[in-house]
Amino acid sequence: HTQHHVNCIISLTDNGRVWLVDHEYALRRACDHSGLVSMQDGVFREPEYQAFVRLSADLPHTGLLRTETGLGDLAWQRSILWLKGRWFAVLDDLTAAKPAEYFLRGSWRGLGAAELFPDGLNLTQGDQRLRIATDGQDSLDLTTVRFSMDSEWTSFYGLKDAAANVLRRDRVADLAAGASTGFGTLRRNPRITQTTSGSR
């Protein structure tokens, strides 16, 4: 359906809230999803049209998924480790098939009031907060993308501001053939931000 969201995370919901979104049908390019894009020697590259599952496990307390696709002359492997009830860790490994200068951008498209930090982002909805923490190795910025059907979000989901806040992290890597680089991101499960007297 012409959506370039291969190897991306489409949605994350928890505690009755939607935190990561891919709900704007007209925005179809890879840069409009929670994933990676690259430029190779100045030429924009999007992921290939299919990804392959390399490893999958669903255990009582943990889960693991590893998928792989191409991103220009990069092999992109995404691993998601899930400690159930606590956090998700997302590890993106990229290996070059050809020597080149690669510009890499990782995006996380979230809902909620946003607070940017040098190593990540807090998203707050009502009394709940989701923390997205990076490995601190890249420059971060925050941009806002408004939804075209804003009335659906404000009436159905109850958003005050019908827009996604997008955390973007950028890196330039001059890679030899066979060399690799990667991103690490941790998302902690939503927490109640308000405490009552005597609570710890």
C-alpha cells in the first residue's frame, strides 16, 4: 500500500495510551515512520520493500525479535529486546557493503507533550510519562508534525494538540567496506507522574 515502513515500529500502546504512531496515511516515506533513513554520498536511500526475520523468541519474562533489510549499500539489522512490564531496547546495526560517507537519521514518532534532553525525550499524556533514552552519541532534535485529520485525534483519542512529536537523531559515518555503526535506544514503560503523600 505504498508505505515505506519496512523494519520500522508502527505503533506502541501501553496503559491504555498510544505512544508511538504511524497513523497519517498521506505521509508514506521512510522518514515519516519510526525507523531509519540514510544518504549515501549525497543520495537519499530508503529501506528495501521487505525485511527478513532472523530471530524470534517469546519467553515468560522477555521477548526478542531480530529483523534485517537493506538500506542502500547498508545492511540494516534491528534487534528489539523486551523485558516485559519494564522496557524495550532497540539496537540498530548497520554494515556497509561499499566504502562511502553515510548520513543516518533515526526517528521516533510519538504522542504527548514533549520534553527534549541531551540524551532523549519524555512524552507525557495526562498522568503518564514515557521515556525514550538514546545512547548519547548523536545530535538530537525535535520536530512537530500536525495530523491532517486533527478532528479525529481530538475527538476520538482526546488529544489537545493533534500532532506527533518526532525525536530525530543524526549521525555521519565514513565507513569502509565491512565496517559498521549502530544506534541504541531504550524505551521505558509509561509511569504515573503523580505521587500521593507517603508513597515512595
